[in-house]
Amino acid sequence: MDRVKALYELSELFRLQSKSWAQDWARHNASGLTLSEASLLDILCREGPQQPSAIAGALLITTGGVTGISDRLVERGLIVRSRDDHDRRVVYLAVTEDGREKHRQVHAQREERLQRMLKVLTDEEISELLRIYRKLTESLGLETRS
């Protein structure tokens, strides 16, 4: 197969898969959280309190985007903002107990969907796909928080 043609096909398949995953989230999302809100909550649950700039880097969005997402999560009581004791200009975002419970629900729903969507792959194929995606992610200079 012609490499350029294969790369275009790969790009199109990736686009279709990404769109399909986003649509599946929208259809089966019982949590009421957007993907970005769920991702921010996931980071805070796994890594503890974070500055908005660190979250922005992890989610590949602006700090303004983090502010908008965090405003909605604060309003729902899922996260809180706090100031650094030594430098009041520094803000941290942290998850609340309600946020941890919501994260557990979202995590269980996400796991069920991933199992359903990827059931066509063998364990070996999943391992190979992970190896390939890790290689691509590393080559782009991106870090993962899985």
C-alpha cells in the first residue's frame, strides 16, 4: 500500500473513531458531565489538588478553558478552589467528596463503554494498540496521565 494513501486512511479512521467515542459519551452519559469536566475530575481524583495551568497542559486546553470547566464543577459542588498559604495568587483545584462519588460513577460507566466498544479486539491487539499510541504520543512530546 502507498504510504501516503495509508496515512490519509489512518487519519480518517482516527477521526471517525474519535467522533464515534464522543457521540457514544453524549448518548450514554448518565453523569451529566461533559468529557472535559469528567477529564478534569479524573485528574484531580488521581493526582490530588492541582493548579489550573497543570490541568490545562494535561487537557491540551487554555487556562481560560480550565476556568470555565472548573466554574461549572465548583457550582455543582464537585470541586473547590483554594489559595496557597504562602502565595495568595496561587490557586489550587481539589475534588470534594461529592466529586469523588461522581468520579466513581463516571469511571464505572466509562469502563463499561470501553469494554463494549473494544470487545472486538483481543488482549494482544489491545497491547499492540497501546504500544503504538504510546509511541505516537511520545513522538509528539505529549505526556499521558493514565
